[in-house]
Amino acid sequence: MDIQYKACAPENYTRGRKEPVRYLVIHYTANDGDTARGNAAYFARENGGHTSAHYFVDEKEVWQSVKEGDTAHHCGAKSYRHPHCRNHNSIGIELCSRKGEGGYVFLPQTVEWAALLTRSLMEKYGLGPEHVLRHYDVTGKNCPAPFVEQPEAWADFQNRLQEEEWEMELPAWAKTTYHWLEEMPDWARSSVSKAVAQGVIDTNEDNSVTLPGLNLQTIVWMDRAGLLDKKEG
């Protein structure tokens, strides 16, 4: 999976680790409609109260803020429920949230991205599902609220991590092949226009394109990186 990176401000995390990674801790941002990109940008420029997380996940993308070899300040406390999981032996994963009528919720696609990221980290570090915890399991804090207040949602997430044959459920836009700009999601149109103008995307004889939806995010990321800006000379 493609993961973007923006380095966290140094005062918000600790360089290095005292122990190897043994746990993955799931959190929520407790915001309404925030983005992974926005959180990464915030912790890169601000003193976030000496708090941080390794990853931020929303319904469209994943951003890394702290390198896995460094210690994020995401589950520290004066007292603990869990006997072993601490900042120095865990990776913190924050899911961006929304506010619903009954409290905080996660968009389904956010949960899908988080499951994909978590599974990849489990495989990387050789961790079983019992090493994937909620912040609540570590300190007793009501975090991530959607997975604490709805235990069945947490059980579903854990089941996703254990499925032998597992494919990510893609959103409708990712399953579609686009031919005309007006058919595309609003968030991609400007970037696709730039890509066509720069010759990155070829046009057909009728000026349409043949663009798989899965490529939209890559084009948007290229645009954000300045790779689609018009070059002088």
C-alpha cells in the first residue's frame, strides 16, 4: 500500500526504541471530519503536547508521522491496564473520525485502510492478533471510542485481521474506469486535468481518457508533490 510521510516535530516523539515492536495500538483522533494528511501536517509543525502517533488513517489515504524505529508518545499513562504494552514497544495507529448522532464513528473505508495497514505491520513484525490492542486495553482510556463503545465493531475489526483470504473492499470510485473529467470525483478533477495537460495521461481520438479509478490517488499525490506543475523553458 502507498503511504505518505511527513516527519513529526522532534519535541513530539523520542528517537529510537528501548525494545522491539511487540504491539500495535489502535486510536481515534476524536475529531469530526479530519484527514490523515491534516494530522500529519499538524504534528509536523506544532508542539502537540508532546504526543504523537506513527500513522494516521482516513477514508482515502495513510500518512506516516513517526518512523517505526522511533518511539511515538501515544499510549503513555500514570497507570496501566495492560501489563506489558508501552510506548517504547508499540506502534500507534490513529483513525480519523466523524461525529454521528450517537457519538463518534469511523467511515467504513477508514476501517478498511486501517485493517490493511495493521495486517501489513503484523506480518512485518510477526505479531498475532492478540498483540493488536485498543488504547483502552492499554490504559483504560475511552479510545478509540467507536471500538470501545461498540465492542461488536472491534470484534469485526479483529476478525478482519485473521481472515486467511482477505481483499480490501474498494470504494466505488476505485472500481470504475473513467473516460470524462465530469465523471470523476471532485477531489481528483484538478489533478487529472494537470496530468492530461502535461502529457502524463494520454487522450483518445475524441479527447476522452481511459483511466482506472485506482490510479486517481496516485495522480493526486503527484500533483501534491508538484510533479504536475508546468515547467518553464
